[in-house]
Amino acid sequence: MRQLVEIWNVKHNEEAKNTFTDLTEKYQENIKDYRILARRMTLRASTEFLHTVTDGAKRFRVCLQTRTCSCGRFQLDEIPCTHAMAVIVHRHQHEEDYTSTYYNNKNFRDAYAIPIEPFPCEST
């Protein structure tokens, strides 16, 4: 088990060092995909923060101030869903501002910066 944790630690540490975006690679890709999907949606602003996003025949209510969407993904994952991304793109804002710090590359790097000390030989 310890060897597996050592392997994970090295792998994730290297990944964090080689990522130069604000978010980790996995979530940066998610944001990129959501941005593409958001282009097909239309929206109406009710207030500065509250918007109605239409995705096909369905409508969703997005509030950037409270980081919520009526689909539930925005508040559950703490990363903008496609509906929230449509609003963020429309308002020319940065998606990183609406993403939890859990997905931040700096925090990812810090989590794996602590070395895992290997066990010495059993005979010692």
C-alpha cells in the first residue's frame, strides 16, 4: 500500500509541476468542454447576477453571486456547469473566479509536495 501511495505522490507531483494553468489539467479540460457546450445556449439577464439560460427546450436559473444553477451541478461540483459557463462567457468573466480552490493547481501542488518516506529494508 505504501508503494502505491509513493507512486501516486510522484505522479501527481510531476503533473502539478508541469501544469501552468490556474486549474489542474483535468478540470481545465472540463472547463474547456463546458465552454464549447455553452456556445449553443441562449440567455436572458434578470439582474446583474441572475440569468435564465435556455438549453434546447429546457430553462435553467443561474445565479453567479451565490454560485448556483437550477440543474444542481454548479453548487454540487463547485465548478461552473455548462449553464453557468454560458453566463460567464456572456459577461466576459473568468471561470477560475467561480471555481472552488480545491481545483486550484497551487493547492494540488501543495498537497503532493510532502514527500512520502520509503520504508527501510525489513532487515534494518
